[in-house]
Amino acid sequence: MEKNLQESERARAVEKELNQAESFATMSNMMAAQNMDSQKPDVDLNELIRNALRRGSVTSNFIS
């Protein structure tokens, strides 16, 4: 009976560690997603390229 109790306690400890690791992974994923959302550019890349071409700061050799 004591052996069963020890095994049960070990199983609970392992389950607790797994739950903590899963919770940490979920939190990390959520933080990464928030970070990616906050870094979305507010500028249209095509517009930047067109403006640079008009100013002549980019040669047409680089545009395919």
C-alpha cells in the first residue's frame, strides 16, 4: 500500500510538472503572437518602392 501511495505521489508530481511546462509554452506562444502583432508595419512596401523609384534612389535593375 505504501508503494502505491509513493507511485501515486510521483505520478501527481510528474503531471504537475507537465502542466506547468504546458502552461509556460502556451504563455510563451501568446506573448510571441502579441509581439508579432505589434510589429506589423504600418507602411505599404509597394508604395515605398514606388516612391524610391520616383526619387531615383533605387535603380530599376533591382526591380524585376
